[in-house]
Amino acid sequence: MSKLKQTQDYEKTASFKFFRWISGEKDPYIGTIEMQEQSEHQVEDDTITERMWEKQMIIDEIYDVDHNRILTKFHKLYKIAAVLFCVALTFFLLLTVSYLPRTGNAANPDNNEVAQRYIESGLQETGAVNIVSGMILTYRAFDTFGETNVLFIATVCVMILLMVDEKTLEERSEARLNSGRIKDDIILQMTAKFLVPFILIFGIYVILNGQNSPGGGFSGGAILGAGLILYANAFGIKPTQRFFNEKVYRIAKVSALCMYGCIGLYYYTMGANHLADHIPNGIPGHILSGGIILPIDICVGLEVACTMYAFYALFKRGGL
Amino acid sequence: MTKEALELIYSNIYYVVLIVLALMLFVCLVRAIRGPRIADRIVAVNMMGTMVMVGIAVLSLLLKEGFLVDICLIYAMISFLAVIVITKIYVREYIKEHQKEVEEDEHH
Amino acid sequence: MSIIEHIRLLTGGVFLLGGLVLFALELYGIYHMKYVLNRMHAAAIGDTLGISFCLIGLMIFSGWNWTTLKMALVVLFLWWSSPVSSHLISRLEVETNPELSKHLKKGTLEEITESKEEQS
């Protein structure tokens, strides 16, 4: 026959207490440890006055230029030490550079068969006279796609942090002082009227000539962005918003990136399976050559131009 | 005069021009550091940009690559744009601070 | 070598040297003048005439090329944009210098008009 314990005896055993702790009926701390509530830290007036007095004493005694000899010595030494530090840094950096192998040395680690393949059959396979453009937009097009993505993400982040909606911006600009700024400068406006089309055309020329001469999407896009910034600076934000506002910006950026992705995807699948792609390589040296390079250049150029202008507008006034 | 002698003369002229331009750049830089006002520094940097443009054009003829003059044009555009933006921003900030000081003086 | 090569070398060299001399004059002017509004007169020499002479010399060296056309475009762009830069920098100096009247011979426009109104 099993012996069942009485309730009072059972309550004194360890297993009862263990099972009670597991089930959570009784909190082991409440009632045994006393905790006081925390009150806010009160700073007494005496300590405040003492700190202010100490601060004033520091300013009076230590920063007293006339009587503090250590300070004047430090100021003189600081200039000499700054110049010496710059010279030493330059010297050590140049010393390190002199240890690098000469460019083009046959024993360099980057002179392997990849570079040779690019140089030897670059013109034939890509159709671009400028090997660098041909390489980054056909052989390494995926890396360039990643870079374009980075530009997109950068503007999105800046928009998250800095962008304010149009209503608050208009209220702010009315309350701001409008007098005395360099605003509506007639000389600048006349100059911008003649120069902005020139700059935009030059930017388009650099983009379209990516495969024939140094340039390509990135620098051409930067020039386009510079032209837009000049226009916005000379005439103000309202005339610029007539043709480049947030809607145009959104459409241009997203469609440029998506088109790059689609063209790249098509080309990767065709090229990897050695199928003939529909964009011909053309005669090297002409504008319509280089196969895939021209459409990708246009996409990248649009992307970079929108990025440049968006950074300027977002940092200056908080909205596009 | 043979062709090689002519090439040698041209190369030497270009090297001399480049060295002289580099020295003048350094002198401009000293002016940019020393100038007491902001406008001094902007003027000095503009001058440095102009000398660099001549240097780029000389380099394009020295290396016989015709497309480097594109870079010259881009540099001119970007330096012009930089001057415009800097002046506008500085004048605006200065006037904002000035207005604040005038208002504070009026309050006191 | 024909006479044309001689002429090209000489004229191009003279223009290039003249441009460098103008740059040197500009540098001397920048250090000699005392105030920034005066220094801009000196700086404008190099920006317009100095670079034009240098680039005309280089154009003569290069012959009938696309490169020559691009250099001519650079000169035109600089002729157009350099005076505008000077105008904006001088506006910056005038509007942000509280002690401007110290450097002027007669005074700013407001001071002159005020003194004329007081006289009449």
C-alpha cells in the first residue's frame, strides 16, 4: 500500500516547492526581497553653481592667451608639427608607392590570361574601340548592374532621410526671408539660357560615344546632371519643376534600372548558351556599334543624371 | 630637319610647358591658403582650374590622343558650376546669420 | 623640312610662350594687389587671354583636326563663362563684407545717396 503524505507535510517538501515554482503560482522574489522605486536624479543647485564656476575658471586661466605661456608655445609648435606631419605622411606614402611593381611588368599578378583575352579579342567580340567601356559593359556587365543598383539605393536612402512633402516646403519657403539672396540674377539667367542646351547636348554626345572614346554612361550622366543643376540654380525651382518634377524622376529612374535588368538578362541567357543575339556588333568606330553597349549606356546615363540632380535638390531644399 | 628631330623638339617644348605650369599651380595654391577672405580662395581655385586645363590640352598633344580635350571641356563646365553653387550658398547662409544677429540685437 | 613646318613651329611657340608670360603676369598681379576686388582684375587676364593664347598656339601645333575644333570650343566656353564667374564672386564679396567702405574711394551706393540727400 502506498502512503500518501498529508497536505501539510507535503507543503514542506522540496518537490512541492519545485513544482510550484515551475507552474508559476508563486513568485520566489516577491515578499522576500524589498525593492525601492527609483526616483529621478535631482541635481542640486550647489553642484550646478560649482560646475559653472569651474568652467569659468578653466576659460579664464587656461585659455588666457596673454599669461598662459604653455598655450602660446603649443600654438607655435602646432603649426610646425602640422607641416611636419603632412610632409612625413606624404613621404611614407610615396615610399610605399615606390615599392609597387612597374605597371605592365610581365611578372605582375594581374597579367594573366584574362587580361590577355580581353585585349586580344576585345575588339572582335564586343565591337568597341574603347576596350574599357567594352569590358565593363559586356564582359563585366553584371558588376556594372550592381553599381547602378547602388546609385538607386543611395538616392532612395537620401529621400527617406531628407524628403519633406510639398505642402510643408511651400509653407517654409514663404516664411523664409527672401530679400538679399542672389536671386533672379539677370546675367546668370542669360548665360544659362545659352549654355544649358550646349551642356546637355555635350552630355548626350559623351553618352553615345561610350564605345569609341573615353566617356560612356557614367561621365555623360554626370554632365547631364550638371546641366540640370545649372538650370535650377539660375532660374529657381519652379521653372525646373515644369519639366523635371518628382513624377518624371520616378519614371526615369525605375524604368532605366528595369530596362538595364531586362536587356542584361536577355543578353546573359543568349550569350551563355552561345546563341546569336539580335543586336549586331556593327563596324567599330561608328556610333551604332558595340552591340549591347549603346542601350546599356543610355540606361546608365539616365540613372546617373537623375541621381546627381536628386542629390542637389534634396540637400538644398528637401524636395525634388 | 628630320621627322625624329621635329618630334623631339615638340616633346621638349611640351615638357617645359608642363613643368612651368606645375610651378605656377603651386604659387596659386599658396595664395589660396593665405587669402584672408573667401573670395580670394575661390578666385585662386578658379585660376588653378584654368592652368590645369592648359595642362590637359598639352598632354593631349603630347600623348597624341585627341579625346583628352573632351575632359578639358568637362572640367571647364564643372568648375564654372562649382563657383555658381558656392557663391549662392555662402551668401544665403551669411544673410541668415546676419538677420539672426540683427534680430537678437533688437530684442536686447 | 618645308618652310611651313618652320613657320608652324615658330608661330605656335610664340603664342604658347606668350600665354605662359600672361599667366606669370597674372600671378604677379594676384600677389601685388591688396584687396580681392582688385585681384580679380588680374585673375581675369589669365582666365580669358592667357588660356586663349596657349590654346591658339596648341591649335597651330596640332593642324587641321577634330582636336583643333574641340580646343576652339573650349576657348569659346571659357570666354562665355569666365566673366559670369567674376560677376558672381564680386557680388559675394560686396554682400558679405561689413567693412566694405574702407576699401572704396567714395563709399557704397547707399552712402553716396545719403550724403547727397543731406547736402541738398
